[in-house]
Amino acid sequence: MNPTPESILKQYWGFDAFRAQQREIIQEALDGKDVLALLPTGGGKSICFQVPALCKEGICIVVSPLVALMKDQVENLKKKGVNAMLLHSGMRFSQIDAALDTCVYGDVKFLYLSPERLRNEMVQVRIQKMNVNLLAVDEAHCISQWGYDFRPPYLQIAEIRELLPKVPVLALTATATPKVVDDIQIKLAFKKKNVIRKSFARENLSYMILKEDDLKGRMLRILSKTPGSAIVYVRNRRRTKEIAQFLQTQNVSASFYHAGLSFDERQIRQEDWINDKTRVIVATNAFGMGIDKPDVRLVIHVGFPDSLEGYFQEAGRGGRDGLESFAVALVNNHDIAELQKKMNHEFTTRERIKEVYYSIGSSLQLAEGSGEDEWFDFDLATLSERYKWNPKEVMEAISFLEKADHLIISANSDPRSQLKIRVNHDTLYDIEIRNPKIGRLTKVLLRSYGRMFEEFVPISETLIAKRAGYSLEQTVAILDKLHKLEVADYRPSTGLPKLSFVGGRVRKQDIHISKEVYEIRINLIRERIKAALHFVQTDKVCRSQILLKYFGETDSQSCGKCDVCRGLSKFNLNQEDMELVKSIVISETSLEELFDKIEKPEKEILKAVQLLLDNNELVYHMNGKIGLP
């Protein structure tokens, strides 16, 4: 007899009860139904597929584009005594082959893999041999061309379904508009439409848009009035360091984080912040995905993201413990002008997109037809400088090439250095005896990492140096020496994203960027920026209502907490006043009748009426009276 979801939850997580909607989603998966789970950031998505998979015999395949997040989940499962494995684009053929064999013949319960791995014939053949009990698709919005982060490799999942016709699909996302919700179910070949959603409303989170020229001063005042852990999001790497240093000069414990830092440095700063050694982390949007710190009291945006999807995810990292928290965006006229400029600017031409593709292949000295299933370091700065291109233009071109399924670029490949020992145990022992300095380091390596004789394993030079009592420079020098002596194969991290040519490099004239796809992508980008601008610029509609309406919740009430709602207090208005006006105008009503029925100054009643009209909760009729829409 299979265990119950409640017993699994208690055994592995120590919880007595599920959160809202989790139990319903789990039951749908256990009943063999396809289901799309819409849960906001921090809503406990992983439990929704991990619990039903543990309730049944067999293995759960989890598809996700976020290697760092998958890695964290795999490590957490292993700590719970659950066997889980991870495949991603940074792995070698031999590593993938061995891992797949273990999934077929071993006792693995979860196989995590990135969507591009699904293209591989070897992966598809092995999956058919596995006893798969569930196919979980995380970040499911990536499968929709209408989604803000469309990734063509996700379309491969429908083909995997054909290989596993009886296996249910559990798709999960925290950000999906109504159009994307429908498209996800179509693209994943749901047998029957089935959506379970938790409201995206965050009752404990107050959204604030503050127009401010003195950004640093206002940020400092907000931090001084709001105790607790905080994240400050900025739009570029340079600003992370600049603002963190400013906060440090003001005696605020702060650090900065962006993708350009080494893996070890990012880990250290992240852990210091999670463990409250650092109060404020100043970061680009590279920070936060998969980090579950429940007591973030404040999320500040200096400037504003170019999509409400991005803003909602970042702001939603505040207050996951249910206690009062604030999401404050500090914007000025320059920020608004930048968003407007982004919305109206001329996008990279289709011809330039082809030139970028061709130049990347040439810079890698890659022959036409080669490069399939290979991953290469991508150095944006070097490429841009060589061809005298603006780096933003290059990245824009790459984004179009990704959407057209010509390239895959992944900043999520394991960024750590890799090492494999090439000699046998006896030879290594002889080397250690002859050279104690090397021996001291190799002993640390063998104590710290397993399977180094069989395969490449990711390593941390910083950790090795600390355990061996060497400096980082000494450690790297010894690893380099082991490589030159052919004792080990040492591959230091470049810190660069990885890039792959889908199906191998094609000729320039064979690169197909259809006018239709090109124009769809441009229009989607502009529509998202337009929605972000509306959110920032309005001062008459509740912030929470705007967000919820964008994600398909059209019947929400004003939150009473955002800067717009708080503005009502200037007129001695509250939510009860607004509801009173609405109740009186169920049948058409004139302003004079409202003045007679409500014991408030006419100025305050007029303000309430105007806000309701602006919020589309009331309308003027042709006869001059007010009524419900």
C-alpha cells in the first residue's frame, strides 16, 4: 500500500498540513490527471510534485531551465535521504551516460534536467526505459511564445509525452497571464484543461511607487524605518557595488551580488545574507531565484523592471513568512524616460541578427554543420569589441536567435571548476609520498569530493584552499601543476555563460528569422513595457489590483495598503467609504442623491467617485447618472 501525502509530508518535511491548494494539486497528480498549478513566488511549488512522486513507485522527471535551483533541490532531497540526480548542459557525455544508466537500473526517485537535454536521442531512449510516475514542468511559462521568457527547447516536452503516454504532467509557474495559461496547456498536450490557482494577492505585502530624485537618501531613510533583512534591486552590475559601498559608509551592513562574480564569491555573499551576517544585499535580477528566505521585510527597486512578471517575482521575495513587508520602487523621471525609450526604440534588424549568429560561429572557429550538442564559452565583451557592436544590441540579437531556435545560451550551467583524477590510486599515492605539498592538497580533494577517479566533479578552489591551509593562489598553482603532470584534468571556471548551436552551425543564408516571429517578439516586449509604465505612472488605481488584473484576477478588492490606497487617507476615505458609494449606485444614482445619503463632505465623496471611475468600478451613463459597469 502506497503512503499518503500527509505521511510523506510529515516524514520528509516535518509539516503536519499542506498550504492552500497544495493538497488539491497533489491529488490531481496522484489521480493521473494533467494539471497546471499557478502558485505565486514562495508558494511551495516543489512540494506539489515531490510529494506525489514519493507516494508512488518509479521516478519523477523534473524539467527546469534553472540549474542553480535544480542543484539546490537535488541537494535538499539527498539530505532527506531521497536519491535524486541532475543533468544539465554543462555535463560531459560520459557523465550523462552514467547518470541515465543509474536512473534506469538504480533506485533514483527524481531526475532533474534542463529542457535542451530533451533534444538528445540518448536521453529520449533511456527515458522510455525508466519507470516514470510523473513529469513535472517547472517555470512552465517558458513553453509559451506569449510568455515573457519563451524557450523553444520546452516545446520538446510534448514529444516526450508521446514516449510516456500514460504519465501525467504537472506544470508549475508563478507568473502567467490568461493567454499564457491557455497556451501552456495546449503546448503540453493536456488531455483536459485543468488549472488550480492560488490568488496572487499578497495581503501582507505593501506595494509602493515613490517618485524621488534623491534615490540614495530616500533608500537610506526607508531602511532606517524598516528593520529586518532587505534586498535592493538595481538594473546593472556597476550600481550594485556603488550602492552597497554607499550603504556601508552609512553604517548599514550591505554586500553586492551579480552574475559577474565568481561562483564562490556569490555563494559566500548569499550565505552571509541568508544567515543574517549581512542585512542588505544589493543585486541585479541574477539574485533570488530559488532562495527561500522567509523573513525579508523589505524589497527596494532602484528604477523599475521592464515587465510586471519580473517585478512581481522580485517584489514577491518579501514577506514569505506572512508578516508585514514592503515592496518599494524608487523611480524618477529618468527611469520613466528609460522605460519609454525601451518601448519605442528601434530593435535590431533581422539582417544584423544573422550577422551576430555568423560572427559567433566565426569567432569560435566552428565549421558549418558542426557544434551540435557542444557547449562553448560565450564572451560578450570580446565579441562586441571585435565587431564594434553595442553589447545590448548583441544580446538582443541572441534573444531573437534563441526564440527562433537557432541558439541556446545558458548562464545556468554549473559555473564551478571541474576536476577528474587521471591516474589510479597507487600512482597517486606514490606522487603524494614524493611531494608532500601536493599530497596535502590531494588528500583534501579526496576527503571533500567523491567519484573523482571516475568522472569530472565540480570543485571549489576557495573551499579546498581553506581546508588545506593554503592560499587561493597556492591552491590554483598546485591544481595547474597536477594538470601539467597529467595527474589530473583540471578545468578552471571561466565565469562565462555557455552557448550552443541548435542542430549545429548553419550557413548565414539558412538562418531563418520570420517576419511574423520577429514582429510578435517586438510587440510582446512593447506590451510588457507599456504595462510596467502604467503600473509606475498611475496614482489612481490600487497597485495590487493592477498586478492581479494583469495576471487574470479581475475581481480583486483594493488592498488598502499601497501608496495609492494610502493616498485616500488624505481625504478621510477608506475602503468602507468606497464600498458604501458602490452599494448606493447599484441602481443609477445622481451625485446629488449621493450627497444626501452619505454624511461626508462633498469634496470627499467626489474624490471617492473619481477613484472608482478611474478604476473602472463605476461608469457615467448617458443620462448623467452614475452606475455599475
